[in-house]
Amino acid sequence: MLRINIYTFGKLKKKEILSLTKHYQKCSTSFAKIEFVETKESRNFDDDLAKIVSKIKGQNVFALTEFGKEYSTLQFVEKILKPVKTYGGELEFVVFGAFGISQEKIPKNWQKLSLSKLTFPHEIAALLLVEQIYRSLTILNGKTYHY
């Protein structure tokens, strides 16, 4: 089964957003195991990043940033999910917190992914990400959700 880890800086506090993220996480259980790994955010970017880097074990790491590559949903399936499902491994997504992070600090072996040219609070970015993962998983597995 495909394993996906979503690392967030700071907790998902808003109950409405937390409820929706849990909904999409639960809907995905037939296709993948999605885990949220929360790390307390401080104002020390280097310490925050070091905490996340120490937890990440995989090679398929995507940092969410406004400067990252944008994909359509179908491209997301083909370029990100399908290769990992086919060849194995885990997917790791990093959603930075309210203070963001300098682009130069993102490890070179991480890919940069953008959900939009717009900027979102980290909680909404995490929600959008898990919904797109669920949508992509249904496409990849031939289920109806995406029209």
C-alpha cells in the first residue's frame, strides 16, 4: 500500500479544517496510508527545518512553496503518485508554517511543489493537498470522484 506522509509546521487547529482533512485522509484508506506529522513551529527556521529533515526517510520529498512547480490534477497523478505506486517508496510532503521558509534553505534533493500562485495559510494548504491526493488516488485506481 502506498504510504504518504504530510509534515506540517504547527498544528491544524481550526476544527472545520481539521475535520475536512481527516475526512479526506479516511476516504483515502482504501488506496494509501496518509499520516500527518506535526512539528511545533518556532521562529528559528533552521531548527524547524532540522526537525523535519531528521524525520524524513524517503527520497520522494515535495516542499510546498509558491515558487514550486504547478501541476494539473492529472499531471499530479502521472508525475508524482503513479511512479511511486509503480516503483515503490513513500511520498513525503512538507507544508511550511505561517513564517514560511527561505527558498535557499529547502534541501536540494527536495522537489518544490506549488498548489497555486496564490498564498494560503498552512492549514488550508494542508487541506488542499490531502484533497488533491485523495482525488489523484481515485483517478489512479479507476474510481469515480474526479469528473
